[in-house]
Amino acid sequence: MKVKFLLFIAVGMFAISCVPLKKYNDVAEKAHLCEEELNGIRDKAISYEHKANELESQYNLLVNDATKLKQDTTDLGERLRLMKTQYQKMVDQNMFYEKRIEHDRATVAKSAGSMQAEMDSKSIELQRKQDELKELEEELYQKQKLLIEREKRVSELEEMIQRKDEAVKLLKKKIADALLSYKNRGLSVEERNGKIYVSLEAKLLFKTGSTFVEAEGKKAIIDLAKVLENEKELEVIVEGHTDSDKLTSPNHPKNNWELSVLRATSVVEIMTANTIINPSILMAAGRSEYHPLDPSDKAKNRRIDIIISPNLNPLFELISK
């Protein structure tokens, strides 16, 4: 720029030396104007240089910002790609979970249907059990009522049995007292199994092979019958027993069976003929030789057993109910 200026002055001086004053002045004026214009241009150049420096600074700032932005853009791009990858992964996972949820929902629905069917079945079974329980409760109630009734009957039976036992004991004492004088003369009184057994040896009643009762034996039978004549709830069995010796007589009795029955019948006839004993409570039976007391003592086996037992029909009737 300085070279241009010097060239301009040289041209001016040359022109001055070559031209008249007027032209010189014109030229000088133009030169002045040019100088002013040059100064203006220089000022502008300085101003533009300042602006250029400012612009360069701004440019550098912009370059730095652009570089930073580019780096940020790169980072953001990488983050975007990472986020896209993660997003796609999440989308894939979400689709997987949706399919799994759908499958689980179907499974749950199927299971719920199965559970509902099972619950319905259980409900029906529960209702059946409740009905059975109700029936059992009703049955238990009826059985409890029946048990109470039976306990009442058992109590009545026990009371009746106790009364019978007490009556048997009392009757045994009365019989024993009435026949006390015959105690050591072939007569015994025992209580066994709720029955009274009055056993009279044959020597007290009969002669050998005879069915006729002797006077002493007859008195003992009458004394016994008198004790029993006012007793209504009794059963009296008169049993005839013989030894094992065989009978050989062609007349009656022909054998031990017949002898045992006829002797029992003779005792019953004495009881009914000499007392007011009720004949309906009596029974005559023959045992022959088949129920010996002592196989080695024939005298003991020849006997009359009078078995006195309470009439148990009322007891059996109560039990049958």
C-alpha cells in the first residue's frame, strides 16, 4: 500500500513540472482529495482489520464451538446409537414379555378353568359330605336317644336282676330255715348261678328201685312246697337221677330213665296234693344215670334235685324290647 502511495506522489511531481500552475493546483487538489480518500481508506482498512481480527476471534470461537459441537454430536450420536440399541433390546424384551404374559395368561386361564372345575367338584363333594354329616348327626341323635332308652332298660334290668337276686337269697334262706332239720340227713340247699338247688338223696325218699316216697322224705317235700306255695314268680324243676346199675325187672320201672321220671313225678304229686303250690310252675324230668355227682359214689348219684329259679319271662320281655 505504501509503494502505491509513493508512486502516486512521484507521478504528481512529474505532472507539476510538466503542466501549468492551474493544472498543478487541480492536481494538488485531487492529490489532496486522494490523500483524504486514502486516509479514509486507511482508516477503513484499520477498522476492517479490527473487524477482521474480531471476526477471526469469533471465527476461532465458532470453530471451537463447532469442534465442541461436532464432538458433542459424535457423543450424542454414539449415545443415540446406544440408546437405539438399548431401545431395540427393550422392545425385543417387551415383545418377549408380552408373549410370555400372553402365554402365562392363557395358562392361568386354563389353570383357572381347571381350578374352577375342581372347585365345583369339591363344592359338590363338600355338599355331599355335609349331607352325609347331617345324616350321621341325625343317626347319632337317634342312636343317642336309643342309647338313653337302652341305658334306662339296662338300669331297669339291673334293678330287676338285683331284685331277683335278693329274692333268690331270701328264698334260699327261707328254704334252708324250713329244711334245717334235714341238713345232715341227706338234704342240701345251695345257690348256683342265680338258682336254688335242693338236693335230696334217694335214701331219704325211696327204697331201692321204688318210686314210692317214704314218710320222712314226704314230710321234707311238703315242708319245701309250703315255702314255695305263695311264690308266684318261680319255676320249679324236679329232676330224678339214678346210679348206673341196670334194672332187670320185667315190670315198671323197666329202666333208669323210667325210674328217674317216675320218682320225679311222685315228688311233684306230693307237692301238689299237700299244699296250694301252683302246678303251672312245676315240671318233672328224668335224667337217668347221665348226670352223676360222683362216679365213684353211687349213693350220691341216686337223688332228687329240685331246681328253683325265678321266672325270667318279665326280664326276657324287657330285653326283647
